[in-house]
Amino acid sequence: MTITYELIIYGKVQHVGFRERLEDIGRGLGIDGIVYNYEDGSVRILANFPSERKKRLFKEFIKDLEEEDKLIKINKIEEKELNAYIEFPKGLNRISADDLLELNKKLDEGVKYIKLIFNELEEHKRLLIEIKDSMNELKEGINELNKKFDVLIDILKNK
């Protein structure tokens, strides 16, 4: 018998493409329902699960997303069985209160990640310059040693 549940997922799950991934998983498992961002920063799912096994698999796949996508961080998944059956359109579908607001938040989040990437690149650049300078110093030291060996070899040849 199909049972309607609410799943509440806490963590870094908004504005990182999480709901789209949930839609794909839900459709793949034949789960009908809705997924939406909630004002407390969680993502909530109202869904019909045709079996306990499909619900368990769905939750396992959700947890796997964290390993596949470093932008996603799942702290906790709460599950509540609802005492009602809700008929949903086919598939798991995301809903948004304000698509423009959602888009702006995602753009802001994207800018934040781009800045983080550039900061990392600057640090990598600094480290590469340090390595290059060290390699040049090492090269100079090796050249000095080679000159000393050449002198030593000449001395030994002349004996």
C-alpha cells in the first residue's frame, strides 16, 4: 500500500542543485511527490512511497549525493509518516515560491563558489612560484657542484 511521507533534509542542501538531483532519483524509483526549499534552510519532500524498500533506497541515494557532490552537505534526514494519502502528479517535482528569487540566490551562491575557486587558484599560484624559486636555487647549487666536480676531475687527471 502506498504511504505518504514527509522527509526533511537538513544541511547545505539549498542552492546547490540538490532538488534537481532528488527529482532524478525519485523519478528513477517511480516515486510521486513534491520537493521544495523551506525557509529554515532545509529541503522538504512530500512523497508517496509504494513500498518501504523504495523509501529506504530513496534515502540511501540521497545520502550518496553528499559523496558525489562536494557542494552538498547532509546533516540529518527526518522522516514523518502522514496520516493521509495525497495524490501527486507523476514523478517527483520541485516547486518554488519565487523562481526569480531562487535564481538570484543561486547566482549569488555561484559567485561565492567562483570567488573561493579564484582564492584557491591564487594560493596554488603562490605555491608554484615558491616551488619554481626553490628549483632555480637548487639548479644553481647543482651548477656550482658541477663546476667543483669539473675542477676535481681535472686535478685527478693531472696527477
